[in-house]
Amino acid sequence: MSNEKVVFITASAGAIGEAQARLFSSNGYKVYLTDLNEKSVGIISKDINLNGGKTSFSKLDVTHENEWKKNLENCMKKFNRIDVLCNNAGSNFRTGFENQSFEMWNKIISIGLSGTFLGIKNVTKYMKERGGVIINLGSLASVNSSDSSPGYSAQKMGLLGLTRSAALAYAKYKIRCVMVSPGHVDTPFVRSNNEYSPNDWSTSIDNPLNYKKRLDQIPLGRFLLGPDIAKLFLFLASDDAEMITGNNILLDGGTSII
């Protein structure tokens, strides 16, 4: 399957971003993959190409506007258009108010909220001629705050305001902006210990108690996986979703209704 459309994806080395890259590619999109981890995203890009896709990749720190501009320009040089932007980059420090430092707060906000703002601000000039779709990655924290991380709750709720503001600002150009808020997802973000999302035995779902606690909150009985989220992103990017904008769409197996 082939088409002329191009998707630009942040955090493409993560489980959610990689799933998007693979699914969009299998549906004929040309894919520009970005991530802080250039080596990992390069491996994914090469594998997609070996399986018949058309991709390019680069390192991107979403908190720096000049890197956004450089990457978007490179995408245009490579593919001559940008139709879809998938904003996936995020960070979390699972500590309450007393233990969440201002440095942690700033990192969460700068990556997940400010980084998304910079992406929207800079990609839209390339979409104005033919329209486009911007899809922001939210969370259950977008609708249900938690005391486990004030920064994460603030970032994800703030993302909804940003999504709606962008939807209103760019509707006249046929640019849609939508937010997808997954529920409990089984990815390294909640298993592994890394710089942007630290985990230990008390927070990781490698801990059977944490795994069961989350699983018990999912009426449909299983964790989401990256491909589940990618399918919704693909639909929202399509013409079948042409009247959906400014919405926060919950994808949570029913967690938000209990």
C-alpha cells in the first residue's frame, strides 16, 4: 500500500513511537523518525526500510526549538511534505510534592508540554497549504490527577488545553489537533529505569504487586500495548476522522469509567 503522505514521529525509539512508525509505514506513509537515542531510532528506521518502507531518521531533543526547525527542514528536503505530527515525547518522576524537585518538575513540563508546543508551532507552517493532523499523547492523568507526580498531572492536563488551543487556531487551515490518552500501557516507560522515566521496585510493573494493581483497574482485562495506540493514531490521521479535532480520546480498556 502506498500514498503520498508523510508522518513525523517523536520518541520513535520508545515502544509507542516505534509501533506508530511501523504501522504508518505498513499503510504506505513515508516516516521521519526522531528520538534522543539516535542509535536506537536508526536501527528501527533501517529495519522498516528493509521491510519495504520509506523512512529517514535523526536525533531530536524536543526541548530545543532549533532542533525542531532543523529536523522539520530535513524532513521537507527528504519527503517534500509533512502531513502528520505524532507528539509522543514525555517524562515522569513518580514522586509526590515533598520529594519532587523543581528540576524534576521542569524536566516533565519542558519535555511533555513545552516540547509539544514547539512541535506544533513549527510544523504548522508546512501543513497550511494542504492541511494536516497533529496528534498529542496524553494519559489517564489528563482526566484523573494523582498525588504520585504533580508535574506529570500538570503536564498532561496542560496538554489538553494546548491541544484545544491549536485546534481552534489552525482549523481555518484544515489542520486538526487531537489528543489520545491511553490507560495502563505495558512499555519500558513503566518497567525500566531510565533518565526520563526512573523506576525502582516500588514503581515498576516488573513488581507483581504493581502489575496486579494496575491490571485490576482495567475492566477489559489486559494492558494496552504500543500497537493498540498506533491503531488509533492511524485512524485519527486518516480522512475518516476529518471532523475530529480538539478532542481528548480515552483509550483505556474502561479504566476511566470505574
